[in-house]
Amino acid sequence: MKKIFGTTLLVFLSMLFFTACGAEEVVEETKGTEFILEAEYTVLDGLEGLGVSGSPTGKGLAKENSNASNGFYVGELGTKSPITFTITSDADTSATLKAVLGSNTLGNCTWNPTSFIVTVNGEAIEYEEFKTDNGTDAANPENFKVRSFGEVQLKAGENVIVFSAGDNTYRGNLASAPSIDCLKITTEASLSMEENVENIE
């Protein structure tokens, strides 16, 4: 009887996990509320991008795309355009950090904690390597997908999450980064972010 129950439980638990997006993303059941924080609402003033023809700056990093959350994302990113999310939490908490990322029209690229740096409150986090590509839709090469960065610790008050180009030569032998649509943070705390809505006005 115990053996049958254990097998049934194992099957049930395995059903809580499934793969999507060409087996690149594993979706897990998590507790709490999912907060969606838009990259185009972060502070863009003073940032300098790395485009194919010219270097967009500031609000010019915010791009329209019908497939992006809220219809916008930030792209053409380089070493001078780290994207910083300043988030307020109402309590100390653990949280599941995910981000919707695009190809930045770079083609096939491999990202890891060395080539694409993610920090939470100044501490670089480790995450599983992933790949981006332009997909099959030539009219929309960003090919946005959800990427998981694991569990992070947030403190009561202000938290700073930064995504920045690391050690790579993906943009004409210069360091670049995936384009960023939004963050998806699941936690039992309450999160908020001051939104710079003028970036897309």
C-alpha cells in the first residue's frame, strides 16, 4: 500500500513540472503573488546603448513591440546601459526571479553569469545557462521568452536588481546583453516600483 501511494505521489509531483519553449524553460508551482515590473519604466536617462547603426541613449532604449508585455521593452544594450530595477518590498522575503528576455537581434547567443551579469542588492547571482536566438519570425526577431534566475532574497525596503552586459563579444566584438521586456517576481511580500512612464510617452 505504501509503495502504491509513493508511486502515485511521485507521478503527481512530476505533473507539477513541465517544459515549454523548446524545453528551455521549466515552469514550477510557486507560492505568493507574481509582480510584473516593466523594463521600459526603469531609469533610462544617462544610459548609452549599442545599436547596429548608431548608439541610442536614454529613452531611445525603449522600443515598441506588439509581442512585449505592455507593448514595450528595452534593447540595444551594452556595457554603458545596465538596466536597474529599484523595487520596494514591505517585508524581508524570498522570491522567485524570472525575466522576459529577447535576442537583442544578436542571433544565436549563450548567456551565463559571466557573459550576462545579474545582481541583487550588489551581489551577483548564479543561474543556469540559457540561449537566445532571433526565432523564425523575421519581422519580430526579439523572440521573447521567460528565463528563470532562481530564488533570491529581498529585504524590507529598497532592493536593487541590475542586468548588465558581461564578458562577451556579441555585438561587433563588443559586449552586449539580451533585450529586457519585464521582470516577473513571485513572492508572498508586497512589491512596488516607481514607474518612469515618461520613457514611452
